[in-house]
Amino acid sequence: MIFNRLFLIVVGSLLFTGVALAQPAADFQRDFGNRLRPASVMEKDRLFQDLLQAANDQQRYQAPYRLFTATRLYEMARLRREDYGFAAKALGVMEQLDPAHRKEILTKLLELYQKAYGANKATNLGMGMGTMEVHLRLAGEITRQINEKIANSNLTPDQYANEVFEALLQIKMAQAIGAEVMNRVRGYEQQLLGKPDQESALAALRVFHDKLDEVIPRVLERVAALESYHRTCSEFARYKRQLADNAEHQAAAEKLVSLCLIELDDPHRALAYAKVGLNAQRQALLPLLDRPVRSVGPSQALAIGRWYQELAQEAQESSRPMMLASAKIYFEHHQAVAAPDDNDARQTSRLALAAIDAELPRLVSDEKKLASLLGARRDTLNPPAVATGSRNDPLLPRPRPDQGNQVIQDPNATDASPQRRPAAALPEKEILNTGKSIFDFGRD
């Protein structure tokens, strides 16, 4: 395919695959070719306004032309800081029209914010907030791509460890910039306190302070979650290597089973390591973990409850509540189905429930989060029974984490439970909303 050399650098990798580009390029040249060398700032601003309007005009122009126009606008406007607002808005159009390249587009947006913030960090606090936000959005896009891989394959965490580390790096950059902006905000607040003529400036600083007070703890939670998940990736790699070197490495296989149950919440994947890693009793129990709790008999429920208690002791602190919640649900089921005269077994599950009910509030002090955790585990382990032959048929396996419409729960909701999300405990969406347009590059 032959392009006019004038447009080759502009198109890059952001155009639709398979779309004929000659027509958008020709149309663009017809509409704007004689204006691409503006003689004054006023002419340039008017050109950029017209390009942005054309890129946003869904009624008049088709998507390939709009994408081409937005890309041209970005390439021209990114050259001078006073035009970054146009460049950022062009990237917004490109992201909308070409979501398959969202990561690359967000990377370009991050470059704009970094340059704007770096021009004067002492005063460009809003650009610092914006830089923090785009780092978070990039982390979200990376994890969305990871989840997409998980949902469409049988990958294990060691196979996407590099992507997890990349997301972790973005979150840590957001953390560092948030701390940097907060330190400056606090310093300015101290300077302005008690000065009546600075009340408006102090009020503006308090807006930043309040937003950062809200966001930074959540960023720290995401850092901890990603660090924990990256450790899981490393452990998976190590134990798989040991098993590859020695197919009868029982300890490595047992650890892989535990990782599948604790970190992935995926008994189905644990089956691959069960023959070497588990004794005969637990090999028999493992397939039952993939079925609704109500289909499990009393003796099996008691044994599975004990197993989850053991996994809770083995789990990292962040995963322990989910393991205990799972044990609780199986012990409750045992209480419901065990024979009335089976006193010893009933006493065992009753004491186990009492111990779990005492420990869970210490691990999850927020009552709402604890209730959310228990509700989510009940929904996962014991989905409502529906018509025979349907997805939730009590005789069929419960839905696997990568079989639903959403692989991970939105971790940015304020009432999100602290449980480990099935299959990938990774944040997806940005968690910062500065209250102003991310494309507002006016001077702070």
C-alpha cells in the first residue's frame, strides 16, 4: 500500500488494520492541505480547533477519517507545550476510535503530562495530579490485557509475570508522584496559613490535599496487591521449574496446587499438579471444590472446610480472609446436612466455625467489607440453582474464574471487599478523578 510521504510518520501503528488509508489521506489533504503551514499563532490555533472539531464530528465524517485527522493533530500539537491541550484531546479521540491501541495512546498522553509537569514541578501541581492519573490508567490497561489473556487461555501466572511487573511499575510511579505533590501541597499550606489575603489559594490547595488524602491510600493498596501477585508469579515460575526438573517433586507440586487454590481461586487448574502433589484423599476432594457447595456430602464438606483452614494458615495475609470465608461456608454446609446424631462431626464443624467467626473480624475490621467478602464467596462457591442443564446446574462445576463476563472485580469501588479477585488480583480502572478534565493543560 502506497502512502503520500507527508502522512507516513503520522499514521504510525494507530490506524485500523485492513482499512484503506489512501482515501482518508486524500480527503484530509483536500480539506486542510493548504493550511498545514500556518503563518501565525492565531492561524495555528484556528487550524487546531478545526482539526479537533473534524476529529470529533461523528455526523459528518467516518471513523477512518476522524482517526487520521486526530493523529495528524496530535503529531503537530505535541511539539509545543502551549499546544498540549490540543494534543491530549486528539489522543482522547484516538483512544475512542482505536481501543486496541489504548496502551500506546496512553503512553503518549503520559509523555505530555510528564513534560508539562516537569516544566515547573513547584507550581504545576495539577499536571502532577494528571501524571499520577495517567500512570494509573496505564496500569489499568495493562491489567485489562492480562485479564483478557487469562480469560482466553490456560496461562499460569509465571507466563504473564512481565506484564504484572509493568503494571506494578506504573502504580509505583503514581505512588511516587502522589507523594511528591502531597509534600509540595503541605509545604505551601504551611506558608499560607494565617494569611487572610491568601484564603483563595489555600482553598485551592485544600482541594488537592483532600483528593490526595482519598487517593494515596488506595494507590498503596494497589501497590501491595500487585507486589503480592508478582510474588505469586515468581513462585509459580520457581515451582514449575522444579517440577520440570523432577516430575515427582511432591513439594513443588503441592505448592502449585496451593497457589492455584489460594491466589487463583481455580481448582480446575490445580488438577494438573494433584497427582504428584496431593494424597489420595485430597485428590478425590479436589474436583469437588469446583462444584457448588450444596452438591457436597457432609463428610466431604467437613474435610474441605479443614483443607481451607490449612490453606488460610499458608496464605499471605491479604489472601487469608478469603480462605477462612471459604472454610466457613463449607462448615456451615456441614452443619446443615450432617446427620442430627453425628455429634462428634457436628461438634468439630461447630468449633471450627466459632474459631473462624472470631478470627475473621480481626483480619477484616470493616463490617461492610466482611459482609461483602462472605457474600461474594457464597455467590462463587454456591451459585443459585437454576433449571437442570443450565450453567448453574447443581451437578455441573461452578463457573471458573475465567468463564464469566468479568474476570476481575472492579477494585476501585469504595465498598469493594478485600478478597482476592479470582484469577487475577489486579486493578483495572483508574482510581483518580481530579475533578477537572484530564485534557485541561491550562497553566496551574
